[in-house]
Amino acid sequence: MRKTQNYLLSLSYLALSWTLLLWLNFNTEPNVFAHLVAIPSLLMFTGFSAYHLAHRKNACC
């Protein structure tokens, strides 16, 4: 049951982060740095964080 909660938490975190990042992508004026560096980096970091949330060994709370 704890594993299912971790998966739901990580998927909801990932969905929220990607939704906000896509909104940022389409609502900022064209900028090479934002579109080619910052937004892809943030997407990778949110995916990495969601992966670690899903695979936590000792969940305290």
C-alpha cells in the first residue's frame, strides 16, 4: 500500500510540474535560453525527482 501511495504522489507531482512548465513554455515570449536550456532542464529534474519519490525505501510519513 505504501508503494502505491508513493507512485500516486510521484505521478501527481510530475503531472503538476509538467503542466506548469508547459504553461510557462507557451506563455513566455520567445527566448532561446528559456526554450532550449531552462525548460528542458526543469523537465528532466522533475522527472528525476518523481523517480526518486516513487522509489523511496524508507518513507517516514
